[in-house]
Amino acid sequence: MDHNEMMARDLHAVGIPEDRLWELVNAPHGYREQVPVMVDWLQHLDERVPEGPAREAVREGCLRVLSTSLSKGNREAFEIVAHQFAIEPRLARKVLFPAGIALVCIAERKDFPRIVEILDASPDGVGCSELVRFLGRYKTAEGREAAIAQLAKPEVRMDAIRALRQQRAPGVRDLVAQYLDDPNLTTRQQAARALEVLPE
């Protein structure tokens, strides 16, 4: 039995009619039962799918399926998705990006420290855009400092500025203003928008 047949078996076993993972990714609605199935597949992916493009396609598909409100608060899902950022060698951008989306969908407020740990461990922020935006929900000194720390990474700089704007963070106007001349157009635009609302 190949991995496609195994996936179909596992989906059907919990009442999900789709035969293939990417059919589930593109389905018009999700199923609560999909969450434990995707978690189990991510936990045992190396055993079920040979190394190579097929494995990474399954990984990406599982992460995309978990990127809904149906996954909110599921601790097993949080742990296995967070683990994707620790895999060596580092996963490709196209896989880390949906991992970030999934993690934000799953995360609860108490997960702020873990999100910051993941961001701090990422040298360049690749795949972490959604995690940086997530910081905007935390209008605290810790949230502010976490967002400021991401400004040094061009990959997520615009997202860090957006988070500071969402926080209405105090004491960062001069810091943000320097990015009005950033080489990246979207970063410049985010800086201008932030300065419209950041307190003096």
C-alpha cells in the first residue's frame, strides 16, 4: 500500500469522503476529524513517505489542512507544527510558510513565548511572516520587544512594522521612521502607515 492509499484509508476511516490529501486541501469545507489525521501523518511522515518531493508535498498538504479554525487549541497539532521549524536541514520556504499559517491558526494566547522562541531561533525569518504578524495581538512590553527584534530581518521587516502598528506600540516612531527609505516598497508603505497611528 503506497502513501496515497494509506491516506485515503485514514481519511475514510473517520468519515472524510475525499480520496486524496490535496482534494481535502481544496475542499469547500473542512471536517473536525481531519485534525488528528493530519497530526498523525506529520508525526509519522518519515516512516510513511520516502524522502524527496513526495514527502514534502504530503507535509505541505497536511500543514495546509491544519490551517483552519478547526485546529484551534489542539496541543498535539501545535507541537508537531512547531517542530517543523526545528527540522534540520531546514525545510523549504514553501513548506515553512504554510507551517507558520497553521501555527497561528492553532495557537492560543498562552503560546506567545513559544512563538517568540521559534522567531528568535530563525536567523532570517524565512517562512515566519504569519508568526511575526501574530505578535501584533500582544499589546504588551514583551510583544513590543519581540516585534522590534524582528526588524533586523529583511524577510519579515514589513510584518514586524505591521505588528508594531497593530500594537500601537509606544516609543518606536523613530525606529520605524528609518524604514521610510527601505529598499522594499511594501516595507516603506508599512512604515508610512504605522507612523500614522503610532503614539508620539
